[in-house]
Amino acid sequence: MRIAIIGRHAGLFHSIEKLRLAGHSIEYILTASAPADYTVREEEFKERARIMSIPYYCSNRITEDIDRFLRQHPCDIAVSMNYPTVLGKSTIDLFPLGILNAHGGDLPRYRGNACQAWAMINGEQHIGLCIHKMVADELDAGDVLARDLLPIDVNTIIADVYAWMEFRVPELFVSALSALSSNREFILYRQMDMGTPLRCFPRVPTDAKIDWKRPAPMVVRHINASGPPYEGAYFDYQGERLRVLRATWVRSDPYVAVPGQIAFKHGSGAVDIACGEGGFCRISEVVRLDGSIVAPATLVSSVRHRFE
């Protein structure tokens, strides 16, 4: 098939070579400015286009110039991921087989933004990755052609989720296109048959503040959903703001404590922190304002102290 690449993300970038090796022809690349936490930036898409001797555009929306360019370079289908604006009917209709989008959420339950983090925070048992056909002017709608699930638990960190997505997106694109090559009407399932969609909204940096009053498993999930590539969850201690990149849930006997209480200091430098209920949150490292990483036990002189 003749394929257009539209979007950004490491998973999409690695899909270019995977699709080429599967026998498809990559006709051009349309990308956009990459957010700070992305590991692959627009310059790398541009360099890949140069190496492949194909046209390249970088734009955060479909302008008249972009629309004219797309019409001048007909393709059978486009594959997309994380393009910053919702695509309209006039763009989708340029491709006889439509546009396939890679979405890091289990459709239709998780549509929208930050689906991986919300699934972790909500205590889901898995995170979904779906390839679906785009619907004009809608977010993450359309029939699903390929799907995979990553089992997760309370101690899963978001960096591992993103690594899994980066690896699986190219494979799922190849699988979806293979199915379409055999049957242009192929679908795995229709979202409308799978229940009511759950709309997820963006998270902002202040959402990373730790609320120790929550049950310990929820606190740990919140921390692990806020770690790299993001800045990490945070709390205050004796006037200093400290960030946490990952945490572990520790079961315990019932206890009574004000949430945030330092319950135990370990020789390893880790500390266990009392939460609203359901055990302790164990953290082994904290990041200070100057960027240095220290063991929290070295900052806590007494188990009578509390994190805020």
C-alpha cells in the first residue's frame, strides 16, 4: 500500500521502517512540534524523510498549504499517532482506506488524553493499545482493527508502559494493514458495540501533588503514573519541595496514624509512609530542588516527622 505518515511519537517514528519492511511504500511524512517529554522530535522525522527521499512537512494543523500538498500526493491510507489537532472529513476523505490512528487506551473505555496515567490511577488491571479508523472531527472514535493489552499492577511505572507502546505500535500497524490488504472491510470490533466511552481529560503539573490521605495503593499508583518522562509526583517536607519518581506498595497490619507520618526508616535509605488506609507507601529516592537524588531516610531525622 501507499502510506502517509501523519503525527508524532516514537511509536509512529519506528513504524516507518517496520511498514517499509512489510512491503509498503511510505510516500511522505507530516509531523508536528514534539512536546518536551517526547523521545523522538520533528528533526528526526525530517532526517528520516531525507534519507528516504520523500516529502516532509511539519505543521500543528492542516493549513491550506498542507491540504494542497496532501492532494498532490495521493495515498491509499494514512497511519497516524498523536497529531495535535483532530482531523476533519476533507482530510480523511483524501485516503480511500481512511486514516488509522494508534491510541494508547483501551477503546472505547479510555478515549482522550493521558489515558495511560488515568488507567493506572484508576487501578485498572491492564492498559490498552488500539489501532482504529479515524472518524472526522471526533476523538478516538471509529472501528478498531488491532488491539493489545498490557497487564499492570499497583507497582507498574509509566516509563515501562511507554516502552511497551513504543515497541508494539509498529507491530499493530503492520497487523492492521495486513488485515486490510486481505479484506478492505475488516474490523476487529465496533466501538459502539462495546459500551459507553469514558472521556479522559488532560493532566497538568499540579495534579502530581501527593495526597497522603488517600489509600496507600492509590498513592503509589498516583506516584508511578507521574514519573519519567514527567517530572514526578511531589510533596513538601520542612519547607522543601521534594519529588518522587516511583513508589512501592507495602502491605501492613492495621494502624492508626495521621497520613504523611513516617512509619519506618530502612537501612537501605527507604522510608515507609502512612496513608489514609491500606498499608504503606515506600519510597527509596527523592529528587531535591537542585536536581540531586537522595535517600529520603537521610533527610528524616525522626520517625515523628511527617510529609505534607
